[in-house]
Amino acid sequence: MTILEDLRYTKDHEWIKLLEDGSTALVGITDFAQSELGDIVFVELKSAGTKLKEHEVFGTVEAVKTVADLFAPVAGEILELNTLLDNAEIVNQDPYNDGWLVKIKVDDPAAVHALLDAAAYRELIGE
């Protein structure tokens, strides 16, 4: 199971990475989440410009046998959706790079640092 050290994680299995400007971030689902879901066939996301509260549902991931809600790790505004998601299997193949879901403008960058670090996420999933 891949867990990257430079990301922060939620108990709902989303990851977030602050970008160099310190106020925008990429959000996706973890390697653990995609492996638990199985073959992802469709991703539905709220549109760019949508303001999100922390833990608000911002979309769904549909796999062959289930549909899972996606929860915002922090409050912010969706700036961009990943255009590669037209091929939803990219989330299974590369959840931390090409398989990111949304880019958001983070309301409070300090909130990102309050999320789980890699060690705490490993403990959460029993690794």
C-alpha cells in the first residue's frame, strides 16, 4: 500500500497536498481507498467555483460494486477538476499523481496541517 510522506490524510481516505503557493491544494483518494473500492468506472464531482465546507461531500466515486462519497478534507473553493477523469480507471492506476480529483483554494492552510500525517494514516488503516 502506497502512503506518501508529503501528503495529509483524512479518516475518510482522502489525501490533500498543498501546492507551492501555500493556498491551493490537490485532493484525491488514497491508494487504500481505491484498492478497497475495486475497479473505478465513474467519478462525479461538483463543478469549479463550488465553495465547500470541511467534510462536505464534493462528489462520488463509482466502482463496479459500490458508490462512495468524497468528502472535502478542508474548507475551500473548487478551482479545477482533473480532466483525466474521463478515464476513471486513472484513479486506480495512479491515485496520487495523475488520478487527483480536484484542485481547491484552501480557506485556511493551517487546517491542512491538522489532518493525519503519513504515520497516523498508516495506523488508521492498520499498516
